[in-house]
Amino acid sequence: MTSSETPYINKTTADLILASASPRRLDLLAQIGITPKRIIAADTDETPLPHENPRQLALRLAQEKAAFILQHHKNSYILAADTVVAVGTRILGKAATKDEAKKFLSLLSGRRHRVYSGISLITPDGRQLGRAVATTVTFKSMSQTDMEYYLSHNEWQGKAGAYAIQGIAAGFIKSINGSYSNVVGLPLFETVNMLRGNGYVF
């Protein structure tokens, strides 16, 4: 079952597993006082399915990551997330080269785009819950000098859309509409509600 609205269950002391090796997600959880018992990266194929939109992709990948960990770790809370950057319906993944990162920046320059995060939580009794969150981000019009300066610091590596809002790219972002932590990689408000609403104690 996948739903963002779930019945309250009795509180439990079951462990929390974070199905992600992202240091950003770990830092975000620490910010609200949550320390996962274990951190296990999930091995999943992040290729979009035919006709899959960005929101659907983010949620599906989060669900698949959580399900992957469940195979060997039952009776725990398993929290997984995936973040997708999109200009319209065009999904900007993790740039493989500096040239590709520059193409992404050119697409983002002077316009709005959306960042989607899918969250999946598997409870100790085996229920899988999901939620997708979107934030609108507006970049300034970037000059060639801006782009070269940014690319020279290599922060684009390993980042969806070739940028991280908490890094140098923050100087190019005019505004955001929605959750800041969502753009970093994990929407905290929704994550807290999912955990507490399903009995996780912290």
C-alpha cells in the first residue's frame, strides 16, 4: 500500500535504517535530532521508465530503494528518498562530464525549475508508505563567467541537475517556493510527519 495518509500505530523502539549513502540526508536528519541506527546504500537503477514524469520517478525510486533494503532487514523502519531535478518534463540527472553540467546550467539559467523528492517509509509491520514533494527554484540569468566559476569548483559532480542549493550555487538562486530541505535532498516536514505518524520515537 502506498499512501501519505496512514492510521496512527502504537509507538515502538524499532531501529531506523536510512537507505541512502547521501551525507546531505544524514545531516538533515541530524538537524532534527534523528540518528539512524544503520545507513545502507540501496543498489537501484535510476533510469526513468517510458513516459514517467519527474514526480513519478522520484517516488518510484524511493520506493524501490526501501524495498531493496527490506529484503535483508525486516522489523525495522526503513527510510528512503530520491531527488529529481526537472525543467518542465525534462529530467536533469547527475551530469557525467563538465560539458554536460554546463548544458544543465544553461537550461536552468534565468528560469524556474522544480525539484521533486520522493520519500518512502517501510514500517516494522511491513507497510510501505510514500509521499512526493515539489519545490520551485528560480535561477538568475548566469553569465559565462558565472558558469565557469561554478564549474571550476566541481560542486556539480554527483548532484542532480548539477548543483547543490547549500553550496556555491546558492549565489545564483533568486528564490525558492516550497521546502528548502527538499531541494537539499529530504523534505523534513513531511519526513517527520511520516515517522511520528507511524510510531517512530525520537
